[in-house]
Amino acid sequence: MIDKDAKEKIVIYGAGAIGSTVFAWLLPYYRNLFLLARGKNLEKLRSKGLTIYKQHKKDKAVTYSGIKIIEDIAEVSDPDFIIISVKNYNLTEVCEDIKSKISNEGSEPIIIALQNAINNQELLPEYFSKIVYGIVCYNAWRDDYGVVGYQHKAPIVLGTIQNQHPEERRKAYEILSKGLPTEITDELQDAARSKMLVNLTNSVVTLVGHGIKKISSINALRKIISNLMNEGIQILKKAGYHEVRLGNMPSWRTVTFGMKLPGFISNIVFKKNISKMVRSSMAYDIIIAKKQKSELDSLNGYFVQLAEKVGFNSKYNRKFYELCKKEFTKPDFEPLDVELVWKKISE
């Protein structure tokens, strides 16, 4: 399946859930594909390979061994593409590492940035000129070092700031589309914020420990998520942003319509959907890995700040954000009961 004429050198910088899945899906098509990992993840990938499985089908997991795992970007001379899949809070360090080690002998690589939120749009242009931003429309998670699950294949939507660099965007599309669904948008800013709206749930499932502990009340969980997202939609609209449909993610109309339904009906639909939700990467970082860093500020914090800017009273988002800030910084953080969370943000 590998194209013998495919000479592109592609480095995926970051072997978390997204970087690992993209690597596995592109692997059959490129002979010069490298996955950059560090620490225990590097050791596991080199000794045991990379294991990928689809949700509810772990018995059919595929393990890729003998793959090109690197520890340092300098190990690959003149890469054509660098797919950066680290979180925003690690992005400055990664940019400086790439910039200091990639020689100028060849042409500058095309950067494909796969971060949530919009912080990368401010940071990356300080280091690179050829940047394509990718909005990831599927869920993936890491069970352990070198073991990653995903819900289903869904698009990565590519765009550029002010639709610049159409040639680089086209090349990025051609690279990614061989292995996974890929789309192009001319509405990057709207699309990025449409994804951020959905990402508001990451902190919710983290704070209440969904996927890690039993949830005491589906009704309370539905109220938290519905109110955060409904408020988020109103904030975005007041700021002049519009919806861009992304994969199978819920539409704004679905969210607002759900708010009008009787609770018992909404709970039936919500219970079915929540069963499909998986542990978020934020939950892995904070609950399992015990990290102090998260995407809380770049996601939930953004909506609170935008609400203040446009003069909107974001009661639920503001209280929820403040609660997460308080809890997530605790070194011994344990998920809260969902009914307690609802009480705190609704009082």
C-alpha cells in the first residue's frame, strides 16, 4: 500500500492519543513517517510498538511494531511536514525545539497544527511561515503508554488564517487524506470556535470523573453540559461567530432544542449519548497523570473572557470555570459528585 514514489518526510511531533492515531492511519502510505515521543512513552513504543483499537473492539486491536520512533526532531533531516499534536501549554517549548534544530538547508517544512482552541494561531506564526491549522473532529484517548483507543474515524478539517497559503493547505490535505477523512474550510475562525464549544465538555467529564467513577445523576450531568453549551452558543453568536458543522458533533440547533424539551425526554436521549462519551485527554492529564497543566484556560476560560468582552452574563460558564480552577490545582484532586457540581453552578 506504501507509495514507492512517496518521498515526503513526515514527522508527527507528539505521541499522545491524536498524534498516535494519525500516525497509525498514515503508516500504510508513507515510508518516511516518524513519530516523536519522549520518556516512558518512548520506551514503551520502542519495546512494545504502538497499539490502536476502536471503541468497544479492543479484542481487535492492532499493534504496529518496527515503526520509526524518534526522540529528537534533529534525527530527521529536512522534514517536509511536521504535524504538531501536543497541547497548547507545551507548544512554545516544541516550537523552540523545532526552530533550533531544523536546518535552513532545505525549504521550510509545512507545519500542520492539531491543537484545540485558538492559542496556536497567535504563537505559531512567531516561529514558522507555512502553517495549516487542523481541527480534529474525533475522540481518542490513551489507556497507557503506547496504547490508544478511538471512537471512530472522523474528519480533520484544515484551514489557514485569512485563507492564506492555499498551496500549503492543498498539500496538507493530500498528505492527510490518504489515511483519514480530511476536509478544507474557508471559515477557520468559525470552525475552530464551533469545536471549542464541544470541547467545553472536556472539563465537565474531568471534574465529575466520567469514565473513571460512577455518575450519581444523569439528570444533573445533562443540566451542566446543556447549560454550558447553550450559554456558549449565545456568547459566540453575540460575538459574531457562526456555526460550522464538524463531523458528527451536535449542531447548535440540537443543543438549543434540547433545552426546550421536558427533562424526562432529554434525559433519555442524553443517557444514550453519554454512554458513547469517553474519558477526555484532560481527565487523563489531571486525574491519572496528576498534571497541574490543562486546556481549561484556553477552552472554558476563553468563553468566560469573550462573554465579558461582549457584555454577556455567562453565569454557568463563569461559575463552572472558577470551580474547575479551584479544584484542578489541588495536588490531591478527586472528582466531585455531579449533583454537588450542579448545585454550586446553579445557585
